[in-house]
Amino acid sequence: MGHVLELHGLSKHFPNHVALDDLSLAIDEGEFFSLLGPSGCGKTTTLRLIAGFEAPSRGEILLRGEPQAALPPHARKVSTVFQNYALFPHLTVRQNIEFGLRYNPRADARESVRECIEMMQLDGKQDRKPAQLSGGEKQRVALARSLVLRPDVLLLDEPLSALDPNLRKQVRTELKALQRRVGITFIFITHDQEEALSVSDRIALLYKGKLEQLGTPRELYLTPRTRFAAGFLGAVNWVNGVGVRPESTRLATEQPREEGIRSVSATVQELMFLGNCLHIETRTNEGQTIVAEVSREDCPYERGQAVHVFWGRHDEIRCEPS
């Protein structure tokens, strides 16, 4: 499997701001790749550079080995699904999907549009206007409009942010299944770590315009290189310079004696019911806060109770300062 997209030393400087600084990535054919990070980290700038909406200050973009700098957006084999879907309100579903073919007319255009309507489960809705569609249906139309172009790379700019939480989970599952079915490389832009972890083959975590860490979801979550990476991918307790995630943290009324276990004395401060589990916030004798995740069915603890907080040494996160 070869690289479909390569970024070499990509930078973007604005008059008073460095949005992206020396980013290099190689993205594989058929990969579901996510650019993850907080607002202002450079992920949307990266998308705009790949799509051709911005010109890099420095660096190179190669699509299947071909430089892209001289090509306008419509001449690149890249398609974008925007955050607000950018559907034309006066056009029907079918017309919105067909619109993407205006620069790329093909003999099989009618059949391609029909296939996309069927694949996106929009049968019976092709004559509706966007105002007559749900949020999930609008997203499917936007995806169909991009996929009908048969791009080498599909860019998705936070495409789930406009959906309610329950629909987001449903649609991201559909999105992953769709990507596997069509085999196109997806580059997914998101600030939501749960979304990135759930759908990605690999994740590039960006911070202040730089690549903080690159790896699989498992690698980033279990072996983060920096404190920023550890905290952005999920909750972490920091105890004397060592990180432990709440799901790896346990409580006991008796001090554990097993080998390979670390423990500290603490007092229960709060119990937070989260539906599928409980988070118990404790405070150590040194004043550090530690949160343990426990089963909702097995919680004999109450506020003010003295406990021992413990974890296995193999669950510890040791990383560099950010």
C-alpha cells in the first residue's frame, strides 16, 4: 500500500500568526486518517492547504507523487465536505449531488449519481430541498456530492459538529462503514477526541501549529509522549509526576499489598453518577485530586470516607512536559 498524500515541511504564516509550522505527514491509500487538536492548532489550515483554498508559505503537497501547488482547487483530485455542508438551498438533493460534476463531466454521470443516492440511502428524497431534510440527511447529501467525483482524498471538516450527540454517534459509525465500503482515503478534521479514537486508523495530534504526536488511536491513548497529548486524549490523574487514567485507578478500604501496585491514602470528596459508571473524586493527604472510575453496581463509598487509591505500575503514563 503506497502513500496517496504526502506533506513535506508544510507551513502557513499569516501576518501576526504562524498557523502551521513544518508539518510532514504521509497518508496511505484507503486510510481513515484524522487531524485532531484544539481550536487554533492548525488542523483546518492543513485541510485548506490540501484542498487548495490557501497557498503554503513553505513546503510541498504531493498527491500520488504529483506536486499540487500550481493547481486550483477544482483541478485537484480532492473533495471537501464542509462543516455546514454548504448545500444549495434552491437545488434538490439530486441537483446538489450533480453540481459537483460541473467541472468533471463524465459519460457515466447519471449512473454515478444514481449509485450515490442509493449508497447514501436517499432514495425517495432526491427531489427534496435541503430545508426538507434532517441533519443526518443533509450530511449524506454533502458526502454524496463529494463521492460522485471519485476523489483520491476526501476531506471532512468537522462534519458531525452540527448534529446532536446521539445522532453524532450514529453517523460516525455510518461514516466509518462508508469509508471501508468505498475505499477512498478520508482525512477527518475534529477537535473531539472520542470521535477521532472511534473512527481513525491513525491520528495526527496537532498543537500550536506543530505535530505533537502521530500514531494509532491505541498508541496515542496508552502511550502519549507529552502531557498535552495525554490530557487531550482523555482524563488523567497526575500523581507525583506520573499519569494514571481514571479507568485504571481503583479504591479500597484496606491498603493493597500486591506486587506491582502503587497506592496513596485519600479521602472521598464527591461521587458523580455518569450512567454506565461512577467517577469518585478523592483528595490525598498531600492535597492532590485523584478520580477513580468504578462500576455503578459496586460502590460502597461515601463522602468523607478514608480510602486507599491504587493502580498497577503497568498502567502508569510517563511522558515529557508539553
